[in-house]
Amino acid sequence: MEIDLNALSLNDLRNLQTRVSKAIANFEDRRKKEALAELEEKAKEFGFSLSELTSVSVTRKRAPAVAKYANPADKTETWSGRGRKPRWFAAALAAGKSPDDLTI
């Protein structure tokens, strides 16, 4: 099928472009549905549903950071050295203490 693009008006070319874009999107959607159907069939052969296989989450939980610093006025207030400095830590530094003075 050969189309003489030079013979078409600008409006016809834009209309053709829109139709081609839709056709491409529909083609891709069909291919995805075919692939999904094949994957579901393969999962069924192994005794699973595709949603069971794809919903497996591999989350890695980070261990809580170990506290490095403690508030000299209240030893229950601690800080690991990560994130924003607590007010008591900043106040202690402003008062002339060093981070080593606040180490646990």
C-alpha cells in the first residue's frame, strides 16, 4: 500500500498521522495482551497465578542506626549522628562542647 504523501493536504497529513499513532498504540496494546496471556498460561502450568508471581516484594529493611551521642542533661535522648541534629546537640555545641564530649 503506497500513499502519495505529496498529494495530501496538511489537514489530511495530520489526520493520517493521528490515525497512524492510534494504530501503533493499538498494536502495542494487542502485543502486551498476547504476552500477558502467554505468561498467565505459563504460570498456570507451574500451579501459580501470574499475580502471585509478580506480587513478590523484595524489601530490604535497614537496621536502626546505633546511637552515638547522648544528651548530658537527659541520657534517654540519643542521636545516631544521621539526619538532622537534635536541638540539644546543637545547643551543646554552641555552649562550647565538642561532639566527643557527647559521645556515649
